[in-house]
Amino acid sequence: MQLSENTILITGATSGIGNAFALEFLKNNNTVIICGRREDRLNAIKNEYQGIITKVCDIADAKQREDLCVWAIENYPNLNILINNAGVQYAADLHKPIDLEKLNNEVTTNFVAPVHLASLFTAHLKDKKNGAIINISSGLAFVPIAFMPVYCATKAAIHSFTLSLRFQLKNTDIKVFEIAPPAVDTELGHDRREDKSQSHGGLPINEFIAEAMQAINDDLLEAPIANAKGLRAKGEEMFPVLNH
């Protein structure tokens, strides 16, 4: 797939994987639009990196997702790539009643929003050269870590949804990618850590983004990255290893 001269919308791009994709695509001569909930972070990124376009949007809100689609297509009609990246990650102790607010937020952000956004943009992307939808799942889509069961389940759902989306769009020019990261050193899951400045740990973000961009360039439609390859290949055989 062509990695330059695209117009790309990336959700959840104020930090972590989404931000890394934004900066890498910007370096490759693309028009990059990022959205997120935190206006202060969006403004800081916009001020630091000339050319990045920002839009405040809480993708957990259906009306804001619909407004984002209308705004993006009206203002950037050449938009040809959607990257569904935004995600949240919570621990859940299933010995007791689950926190419904966190449950709803996790499921909506990680699964409902990407499904809705993909459906909103499909008609527009069908007419675009180099059109693509890139869904960010996880190695944990294939082998869950039991202490964050909802997060893992939403990523398994994204994997399943991506297979169906790719099948339904097979007679169009839209390429449907799934990038499945391993643990990457970002702030994901910081809500459950006492030290909010502590990162996730795992693969350095620059190593992740290099392999992910190569996969997209090579049209590798399902791309587990680094250690996620083993989780994809071995499946539930790896469950005791991850949950020892």
C-alpha cells in the first residue's frame, strides 16, 4: 500500500501508538488528522508538529462520532484512510460486581466506536484511491490476560469484526488491515497504576511503528507485531504462560 500522499484520520492519537502512527505518516508526506478527548494535548501536538490537523472528539459518544465523520468528509474530501486506534484498558476483579461505568466505556471505546466509524466511512472510502481501514487489535485478541478480561474480549471482537469487514468489502478497493501489537511501551492502562507517569512497558514504540508501517507497506492485511506473532500462532496454548 502506498504510504505517502494520503489523507488519514487516526482516533486516539494524542499519545502512544496513535501518536506514533500520526508522526510517522506525517514524515511520509501525508495529510494527518488526529482526534482525541484532550484538547490540551491536541493543541500541544498541533503547536509542535506543523501540518497535523486536530479535532476534539470523544469517540465513546455516538453523536460525536457521527459529527466527526461529517466534519472530516466535508473539510477533507480526499480522506482515504481511517485508523481505528483509540482504546482504554482496565483491570476487573470478577469475584465482585463489575464497575458498569468502566465496562461500558471499555466496550464502547474499544469495540462499538470502531465498528460504528468503519460503517460511517465505508461509503466515502469506496470511491477513494488507496482506500483503507486499519483496525488496531492486540496480541491479547488471541490469548487473553485474565486480570483484564474485558479489554482482551474487546480486542478479540475487533479481530472477528475485521475478518467480517474484510470479507464484506472484498469486491471494493478498500483494504482492511488488522495490526495486532504486543505489549508496547505507552501509557495504556495508566488508570490502574498508582504512579500515573509509569508507562506500560514492553516493545519500544519506535520498534513497533517500524514493523507496523512495513506491514502496511507490504499489504500484510493481518499483522501481529513482534511477540504477538507467537500469540497468534499458538493461540490458547499460550494462556497458562501469560497467566502463570
